[in-house]
Amino acid sequence: MFEKWKKRYLTRGVDAKISLDLQIFMWQTIDEMPEERDYLQVFQLSKKNGLQVIQHTSEQPNFEKTYVVRVENSVNEKVYVIDDAKHCTMLLAEEY
């Protein structure tokens, strides 16, 4: 799952609400995960004291990691990244 040769897409909602820096950061965290990856990666983005908190989770295998980064415009959003075997798509939870 999430092989680097697959084309990667994002929805209009992600493009409008999530900065390019955060998009790239989320793709990189998936790339750096151990090889056995779930088809669905979940990112809960929240603001805390002017920082961006990113909670990255998946179910099979169970994975959870939290990052805190400084960005210009932090957001409160839930983002899904789905690998459907042909390509990978990043979308807001509300767009699912």
C-alpha cells in the first residue's frame, strides 16, 4: 500500500483548506511508516497554542503517532488518505 510509484491525488476541499506544507508533511509521514500499511490513513488536525497538532492513525496494523509542527495557518480538520490499489487520494472526512 502507498507505494511511491502510484499517482497521488487530492480533492478540492484539501486544496482549499489544507496548506501545501501540511499536505506534503502528511504524504511524508505515510512514506516513512513501516511497510505494512493499511489502505486508510487518518489524520486529525487540530490547533493548540498556535501550533498544528497532527494525530496520524490507522487500524490494520494498528498505528498511532502524534506530531506538533509550527505552520502559518493551523486548521481543525479530519483528513483521510486512501489507497485503492491503483492510486492514492487525500480528502477531507466531510468529502468521503
